[in-house]
Amino acid sequence: MPTHLFQTDTPAHRADTLRTVIARDVDEHAHNLTNWEQRYDQITAGRFCGVLDEWRADSLQIFRERGSRAVRQSCKVWPDAFWFGIEPVATGMRINGRQVGADAILTRPGNCEFELMTPDDHEILGIVIQRNALLDSAAQLGCEIEWGKLAAAELLHVDNAALNACRSSIEMLLAKDVHAPEDQAITISSHRQIRAMQQESVITSLLALLDSSEIESEACASLQRRRRIVGDARDFAMNHQELPITVPMLCEQLHVSRRTLQYCFEDVLGISPMTYLRSLRLNGVRRQLLAPADGAVSIGDVAAAWGFGNFSQFSCDYKKLFGESPSSALRAAAGQGMVYAVQAH
């Protein structure tokens, strides 16, 4: 996916602080994680609510992210770093088409795009750590990690006790009462010492987790083929966004049967081809309706530009997915100083 499609204008977040951000729109939620490049598309129907708790230092970022609706996420972590994702409860989320089990954590290196599919009412804990900081800590603790394999990995199978210890250290650091004490007897100096100890605890527990982990082998050839078919279908639909996409059209373009196309999408994404692609296009419409505009915006023109020829059906699908009408989205945008116009074709 082209870099310009990612959200990059993350609000400033001072290091060594804990913050909580609540978002009422999935695209807004994608903005909030500091120094990531992301684009989120809402997949399941209903109003979205996302909550991000984030703490970061110079070489470390720790967060808890929660979302009320299933989301397709295109993500890229800041360069020269490693990301590790931990689900408090296994929910069947996918990374690059692979399901995440109860005994697994997710990982990707920095500056490398990856895709997540997260279900309704999802929560994930995240650690991003600068590569050199992780290497230095591993050397100090005598941990032997296959760094080359780790850089290529997507899933790590881990020891349950080490996983629970790492999860606990993250949740302790993100606890608000530790970072904003009402007891003035706790001095700034001692407060910083507590945070430093918690930061060290997270890194130590992460290394213990990595030291006992088993890197899952690379995706087999059949999964790679299914990923490619799904990716090609998505690229065709998004590169020809003005065309009403049908299953026969995709089958003809990709030289696959209807059954193969259906199986590939269900295996890689857990969703049918048309439901997925329609959701991406509806998210594209919403993103455009909420974007700053130089002049009046016609909902009918935007919908048609995304391949929705039947305005009544489009309006119904849009309201069902996002819990509000397209005109309500434009009114919200207009409330921020934009001009809007409602026009059906």
C-alpha cells in the first residue's frame, strides 16, 4: 500500500508520560498511536469506540489498545525497532492472514508494513523497543536470541508463565494510579524511580519471554498463494474504485474459480470477498467525506467515485456500517469549518 494512504499526523506525546485517548471514529483511532504509520478500516456494523493507553520513553513504547468493532489495520512501526503484540485473551485475530493462538504473541520489525484483522471488542497490549536498546539489554542479561529469525517472524510461541509475567509488567506500568499519585508524599524523584523500575521490568520480562519462545516457521506456499490472491483482489478493487466490483469480475481478473476466491478470503481474513471489499470502499467514502475540502462536497459524487451506483443502497449500507448517515458525517465535518452539500444521484 502506498505510504501516503497511512495516517501520520499523530498528536504530540511527551516522553515518559502516560496518556489515554478516546476515539469515536476508526480513522481517528488510527491517528493516535505515536510514531506509527497506520490506516484502519471498520469491518463490522455499529458505532465505533476506541481507547488507547500509551506510555513511552526515548527507546520504548508501551500501550493498550481497545476497539469496539472489527477492524482491518495496515500498520508500520517506526524504523529500527521491534514490535511485540500480546492479547490478554485469545480472540482469533489474524496477522498477515495467520490466526493468533492462545500461546502466541505477534511481532514485526520496524519500517515493515503488516496487516492485522481484529474482531469486535478487541484488546491488545503492545511493546515497541528500539533495536539497540533490546540488543544491549539482551547482552546484559545473557539472553541468546536468533535476531535474524526474529526480524522475519510474525508469530512466536511462548511459555505461558513467561507470557503472564510480561503481561502483568505491562499492565502495571500502564496503571494510572502509579503515574498520577494523589499522595504528595511521593516525590517527583521517587515517582521517576518507580517508572524506571517498571520500564526495566517490562524489558526484562519481554526478554524472558523471547528467551523461551519458539519462532513459528514461515508461511507455507499454499498460504502465501492465498495471501497473494486476496492482495491482488484488494489491489484491483482499490485501483478501479469507480467500478462496481463483482465476484465474476474478480474471478476473471485473478484467473480463479468462485470457490477458490471465497476460500482464500475466508481463510486469510475470515470474511467473504464482497463484504470485505464493500467495507473498504465504504471506509474510503467516509474518509473522503470527513477530509478537509476546498468547496462543497456532494455525497452522490463521492459515492459514485467509489463504485456505488445505487445511492439508496449505498446510504443504507453506510448507515448500517457506521451507525450514522453519510449526511451526518458531512455535518460533523461542516462543524469543523467545512462546506457540505447532500446530493443523491
